Amino acid sequence: MFQRSCSRVRQPSILDVVNGVKRVLPAHPEVSAWWYTPPQRLRLAGDLPGSGSAPLSIEVVVEAASPEEVPCAKIAKELSEVLRIEVRVRTHRGDREERPLFRIVSPGRTSSASEAPRPA
């Protein structure tokens, strides 16, 4: 649905994601930090992303003082339209994060990459 019409669809770069987030960020002042979950390089059957039947997608994680007030579905739709790829958006899980995350935007602060703590 959001994929480009060319024969080979590419995964957006982290810079594409940062630029997309910066475009939708003004409409979501309730979000205090935006995180990117890098795509897994290999799928269950060993297929490279985009080579199988599953469409390419990315995940963006948002952090807010009141996570229940974050319109994840609306943000996902907006980012999907900007990036032209399926974007899933969810709230930050804190210490329960299972994979590394990279902080891409914190309104009022400079963008930086930082990794969430990995489970022991």
C-alpha cells in the first residue's frame, strides 16, 4: 500500500526516518522522545528483508509522560504517508525493551543515537 511502485523497494535509511519524524513531530507535542528500531537483517526463514512475501515495514517507538494519550495509530499513518512504507508505532516499554533502540529525536534536544539497555 505504501511501497513505491518500482520493482525493488528499499528499506528507508535512518536519515529518512529522522526526516520523516521531524515532519510529523510538530503535530505531536505529547511525545517527548522518538526511537527507531533497526530492522532485523534476517527473517525466520533466512530471507533478507524485502525478498519474501512480507512487505517491508519499520517500527518507531515513542515516549511520553502519559503513554495512554499517544495516538500511535494516527502517528503510524502520518509516518507511513511521509516515508511511503508501512510504519508501526508503539509506546516505549522502558526496561522491558527486548531489542536495541536508537533515540532519533527528542524535541528541544539535539538528535543522537543511543542504545536502550539490553536484557541480561
